[in-house]
Amino acid sequence: MKPPHRSEAVAPQAVEGYEIRPFAVCLFIVFATLVVYWQVQNHTFLNYDDTEYVTGNLVVKMGLTLEGVTWVFSESFASNWHPVTLLSHMLDVEIYGMNPSGHHLTNLFLHIANSLLLFGLLLKMTGALWRSGLVAALFALHPFNVESVAWIAERKNVLSAFFWFLTLWAYIDYVKNRKIGNYMLVILFFALGLMSKPMLITLPFVLLLLDFWPLGRCRRGLNKQANEGSEKIEKTPQLIREKIPFFVIAGA
């Protein structure tokens, strides 16, 4: 029996008005998120963890300095090693000084970027325009994310999510063209995500799940676009070996 052909679901040309409608969905996500979260610019620093990460952290308050950069990469902080998160706080100080509005807006802009990346990823993998938009809108507006957006000390959440989505995006591109440059981008974004928050150690398993669905690397013909029309079935051990560098980095 011939397997179902899903190219219609993933091919951009199959979506009526594809060039316009995704842009409209993106505009809605940006506008709705700004309406809900714009008020955070009026908030101040909290006396809970914001002091540890910003207001009471003498190294961060110095902005981007050679000494500060050396410190974030050589020392653990708050029981974690997340130098990229601390560098982002330093950059905020460099740009906004100690004005909390700017620090809050950085979180907000990262959250908007994450929501748009999620929409793009879902559309890229499934071709389902409105369902992808709905999921991304729920992610953007759901109260579950309020803490990560409105709390400066939770920068590590929105920043690690940003690199999480970039890792997935680069991985999908790698699956399509098998270029080493794309593979290196996947590793780079994954490493930056780990240096934002160690929670990303689970990401290699997510990549394996994506291999099964919707990328269809384990079953013949499940997604011809992802495999450039190839009917080749990639064996599970081969896919696992491909993830070895990610497991090594995660365990380092």
C-alpha cells in the first residue's frame, strides 16, 4: 500500500495566499503580545532574584567588561553555569543603565521573537497555517509565560527558549540539505541555549522525536520535502549517532 503523500501539507505553495497570510498572523501575534505585555515597562526591579542577577550584582552592574566576561565563563552563579544569560544582563546595563524598563522590554522582545519562531517552525514542519498560528498565539498570550516575561531574573527562560527554537530551525534546514554548515549552526545554537539555561539538555531527545514526526526520517515517504524527495529510510542507529555531539555537549 502506498504511504500517504504529505508534500501538500508542507509545501508552501499548497497554502492559499501563503505570502500574505503568514505575515498577517505574525502581525497579530506581535500586536496582541504588545497589548498584553507592554505594561511591563512600567514595572521596577523585584527584591527577589533581581538583586542577585542585576541590582546587587557588582559585576553585572559594570556592564560589558573584559573582567566581567571572564568571570561569567569561569565561575558558576546561582547554582548554575549560564554565562550567556549573565552577558545579556550586562548588555542591558550597557544599553539601558539601571533603568528597569529597558530590562523588562528585553524580556518582552525575546518573548515576541520566540512566539514568531514557534509559528514559523510549526508552519515549516506541517504547512498548517491557522493551526500553527493558533498554537503560537496561545504560547504568546498564555498566563503560564507571564513570570518568564515580567520578571527580569527569569531572562534565562526566554533566552534559552530563543536558542531552543533557533536550534530546531537550523536542524530542519540541515535535514533538508545535509550541509555541514547547517549542522554546525545546530550545535552552536544548542550550546548557546545550554549556556543560557541547562534545561536544554533534553533537546537531543526532541530532535530524535522530530526525526520520527514530522520530518519522517524513519519511515519511507512520510515527508518527501524534508528528504529532498528521497525514498531512503534512515536507520535509527544512524540518527542516534548523528546526535552524539549533542549528548556530549549536554553532558560536559
